[in-house]
Amino acid sequence: MPIRSWESTLNTTSNTAGIVHVPVRAGGRYITKLDVSTSAVRGGNFILPELPPDLLAFARHDGGTSVFLRFSDGHTATVDLARLGIDMSRLSLGTASASADGSAVEVRARHGKTVHIDSAVLRSYCDPEYAAELRQAIADVTAQ
């Protein structure tokens, strides 16, 4: 999948050892640190990579076996986890939330462990355009 980027002038609050603290809101979360050594700078502006579309900004239980999802690009959907073939009998769906890194929905199981449901799987299930891009990216890699 192509990596897109967006450009923004940032008002920094500190600059220590290559880390800049910035108040950038992205996908419902605030990015508070940016490693300047790995980000491109053009004309005094940082070029920040666009967040991947499968990055979860928010997740919560939405009744029954469904979870409501909001992704970093603003795409929202309600997904019935039981329709994905997930055994719901041991999950406490009221605990559903986005993982700290946005890569999964985390749901606590009744025995105390946390189950992670991959955000790319969820995004491809609820977004046919993303699913097509993912299939094409896989085909491109396997054709090499």
C-alpha cells in the first residue's frame, strides 16, 4: 500500500535530543512526541507520515456481540465479532477498547487474559476499499 504523508507547521513546546513535543491531534489521539531525526523537514515544516488507515483511534462495546470502531482516518463502523467466527462465550465485551498502539481491539476474557483482535482484519471486514487494497498489496508481494 502506498504511504501518503501530510505536511504541517508545528508549534513545538520543547526540543530535547532530537525529540520535539508537539500538540498534533491524529485519529482521536494526540501525538506528543516526534523524533526529529526520522522525520523529513522542508522549508521549516515537518513532513509527518499519514497514520495507517487500519490504526484504531477508538473502540467500545456497542451491544450484543458488536463493537463500534473509529479508525485514525475517521472511518467508523460497527462490527459484529461473532460474524467473524470469534467465540464470544468467554469474552467480557464491556471491556472492549483500542489497544494503546491502535493495532488491535483488546477484550478481557473471563479467565483474566486479554484477547487481541487485529485492527487490519477488522478494517478489511468493514471497508471493502481497504480490503481490495490489502488484497492487491498481498498479490504484489507474492508475485515477486
